[in-house]
Amino acid sequence: MVMRAQLVPLEGGSPFEIRKDMTLVGRKEDCDLRLDHKSVSKLHCVIVRTDGLLLLRDLGSTNGTRVNGQRVRRAALLPNDKLTVANFNFRILFGAALVEAPPAPEEHTMQMDAREVHDLLKKPKGDEPMGESSVEMPVMHVQANALPDLYPEDDGKKA
């Protein structure tokens, strides 16, 4: 089942459904979410939908991207977070915050959140009952990035 997610404009208007795994936000005509205002950069930010999470990355925009008032280069978006793109404000809705219709009775799937999937993947191989095969999971390596995720607070001093 694909995670549903929406950006709900705080100033009113129709919610924007995040349907793609990668949603480009900006002023340019071919952006998925086009915000036609001079305060929005042509390619402002990107929202990535993966494994029950929404990840945001600012694309070097002039007027910045903020999550809950904090200017960010990148961030994980949580349900009910406030996303500000230049001067446009949105509420993030997904998961339990975005009510979905229950599955049809003939479906036999189990809904799991990201924490439950993470815990399941950490389960040692020796825990499965006899006769069941285990699925080999790929090893993932995370590389630290030299750039901070948050902008330092502006203390009024210029470098």
C-alpha cells in the first residue's frame, strides 16, 4: 500500500496530494507543485516519499524552506508539521493524521508504521520458526554529510 500524503495550504485552497516518490516544488512550469510567485525559487525544494517517511531537501533557494519556523537545508517531515516555502505555508498530513478508508474485507495485509518495519528488519535470523526461510536484506551504509541540516541562528553578526 502506498503512503498517502498531503500539503494543506494554511491560507486556504485545495490540498496538494503528494503522489510521486519525488515531488519537485518551485516556480518553474515543470515543477510538480508550482508556486507562481517571485519569492519562490525556480527549483525551490524537493520532497521524497520513502518507507513511510517524507524527507525534504532545500535546493539552495533564495528565500529558504522552513519546518516549524526553523530554516532547514534538509529535514524529515512529521505529521502536522508546518512547512513554509518562501511565503507559502502548508500543514503536512500523512499516516494517522490523514484518515484513510479501511481496506476491503478480502484484503489480508497488515499495516505497519516505520518503527515496526525498522524493528522487524533488526530481528535476528535465528528467531524464525523451523521450516521458514529468511529474506536476505541489503546492507545500507550511511555517510555523514559535512553540511549541517539546520542553519545556524543569526546572531546579528556578519562574517
